[in-house]
Amino acid sequence: MTRDERQAMWQSRIEAFKASGESSVPAWCAANDISIPSMYNWLKKDWQKTDTAPTAPQWLTFDT
């Protein structure tokens, strides 16, 4: 399995978890036969990817 294939597989798992409405990662992983530590690892990568997305600078104007 290539790196891109593995990323795509985990991205689909993360999306399935989020869409499930399940609040417990361990419960969802047990029901889907997925390693809990691996799921947490990939969730962390997903969170970092979305949290650190660059944004355009925003300028404030004020009167002096």
C-alpha cells in the first residue's frame, strides 16, 4: 500500500467516524475493528492539518 493509499484509507475512516455521531473513539474502533492508538494518531494528524492551515493576513484600520 502506497503512502497516498494509506492516507486516503485513514481519511475515509476519520470521515466515517465523524459522520457516525459516536463520541467515543474506543467504542467506534471496537465496532469497526480498528486499532485505537492508530485512530488517535490519525485524528491528531487530521486535527493538525486543519488547525494550521495558512490564512490570509487580516488588517485592522484605526484612527490616530
